[in-house]
Amino acid sequence: MKAARAAYIGGFDATSNVAAGEAFGIPISGTMAHSWVQSFEYDRDAFETFVDEYGSESVLLIDTYDTVRGAAVAREVAEANDVDLRGVRLDSGDLAALSTDVDEVIPEADQFISSGIDEYAIKEFFDRDGVGAGFGPGTALVTSTDAPKVEGVYKIVAVERDGEMRPTMKLSKGKVTYPGAKSVCRAESDGEYVGDILGLRGEDLPGTEQLVTIIEDGDRTSDLPDLDDIRQITRAERRKLPVEHRRLDDPEPYEVRISDGLQAETDDLRSTLEARIAE
């Protein structure tokens, strides 16, 4: 459910997860299952029953038996019931090649493509002149096959002693942390982001502060935006990221650098701690 919410914020139009739609107000969209088609003796009967229930909102799954034949049956059912189908779905086989064949049979219906879909599959689909109005990523969206876990370090950066917050850090090799409360500032030029800088809280840094206080003294400091507001903010922010960082092939790394103040604080504290350890 949280993956569906994140996907909607990130730019997806809808979710097939009905519970997520009801919980978060995300538009719900989907099609029939292969099991629906197989539960009827003929796919025509499955389509007829579905159209009788959903009318012009119907998206028919046409590849349970034969994709091109399924497209022809879908068109016949639509014509017989005087219904303009919302679309048809392809879920197997050579999706790009089949989509062009289906477009010749039922060009008036939008094609929705699923089965192992990710950003690379979508790019290849259109590179091969596939015909598609929408895509249904599933597994590749909510799981990470290339990096199934993120190695992170979550450590104390400051400790209160005698009423004063004093920076601290971890020194062990491979897990060195930066001390003190931080700021993250993002620089912008001509309407595009050019890099972030991680510095000390209160340090004079270029750019716009990205960290916002949400809870203070146990109380929320402001109301949270609703889901559609978050979605619009995300869209505007994404468009500010230069194309060279967003492209699929050989994207340029986005610059994130350490401020002079934070680096100096880190070096000084490291020296202090190493001297203390050596005593």
C-alpha cells in the first residue's frame, strides 16, 4: 500500500491496489485477471460478462489464449454491445510486436501493457515502435532486484553534556560519520538544480535549506499537505533536475558536497578523539 502511495506521488496515474486507493484517495484502475477469462468456457463469454458489468470502463485482457485473436473478439464484443472500450491489455509475449498487430485489429482501443515492465522495458518498447497508451509496472516498481538492500549508517551526531550539545562521531573504518546537527542546501541556476551541499546547522551555505522542522517539543509545527499537493510538488521538483541526471543511459551523477565548515569540524573532532584514544 505504501508503494502504491509513493508511486502516485512520483507521477503514476492510478493503482490497481483497491485498499491503497481507499486508504489514500488514489485513483483506482485495473483490468480482469487471466483466471476470470479461464473461468468461462470461451473468452467471448468472459468479455461479454465483463462488459455487461463495466460498460465503457472495460479494459479487456486479450492474451490468455491468442493475443491477436483476442483483440478481434474484443472488438466484436464491443460492437455487439455498442460500447467504446476503455482499452485492452497485453500481458505476455513480444509486447512491442504484438501491440502493432493489435493496433491493426482494434485501433480505436487504447492498449495497456504489463508483464515485467520497468523503465528499460518501456524505452525498448517505444524504440521498437510499440503502440501503448499506458503501462502497469508491478514487481520492478516495489522491489529492488539490482540492490535489494541499502547499507546505511544511523548514529548519534551530538550528545548533551552540561546543558550543551556537543558533536560526536564514529571513527571505525568504512562507517565514519559526520558530526553535529546538519543542514542540506540546494543550489539552483536558471530554474534547474545544480547541486546540494551538506553543512553544519547554522552555517552560511549557498542555496535553499531542504530540512524542515515537522515536530518540535513533541508537537507538530504545521499541517501536512494532502496527497495531491505532495504529488504536484514532486512533479515540479523533478522537472528542475537536469536531463543529464535523469536519463536512463549513463546519467551524470548529481553533485553533493561537504561544506568547509563541516569538513573542518570533522577533522578537528577526529583529531581530538584519536588523541583521547591514544592516551
